[in-house]
Amino acid sequence: MPQTIKAEVIMEVPSDQVVITKAEFNEYQSLKDDGRWWTSKDIEQRYNHKMDWFKQKILYVPKFKKILDSKNGGFVHYSDLDDGRYWSFEPKRFKKFMEDNFAEING
């Protein structure tokens, strides 16, 4: 029969560091985008797709554009130029949109 040993370890946390829960860490991660708008480059990096994919699957799909376009109260500023240089995305609302529409976008 194997033996088990219970050990207690005491670790000193340096004064310039803190230990937090995973839930707290996730909350802080979600706050890092507060106060800044994503660019088309940010979108490409976060979702690992090129801007052309976003245009085809999301941004130029009429039912999505109606929701997304800032001219309609949405959270995406559509660029007048087609190259995506001047697009802006409100991070929290765009993330929520992507989560809510994941199956349809990728279907």
C-alpha cells in the first residue's frame, strides 16, 4: 500500500507582486482594452484572420452591418477606404458580438 505524505509549504510573495484568483486575472485582462479602440490590425491579431475575411464574413454582410455600423448606433466605424486602414472597433461590444454570433459566422 502506497504511503501519502501531506506537506505544507510557506512561500513569501515579494512586496511588488500579488497572488490573485484566475477569475480576477480574467477580469483584469478584459479591462486592458478599456479606453482604447481596436484597429483592423488589432482585429486581425486577436482573431487570427485577415481583414478580407472579416469583410466577407461579417463587416459587409447586410444583417451584421446594420448592427455593427456606428452610423446606426453600432460599435464599428467603417472606413471610407476599402483597405481597412481607418476602421475602428469598440473592443467589449465587438468581442460580445463575435461570441454571440460565432456559430453563424463560422458556419
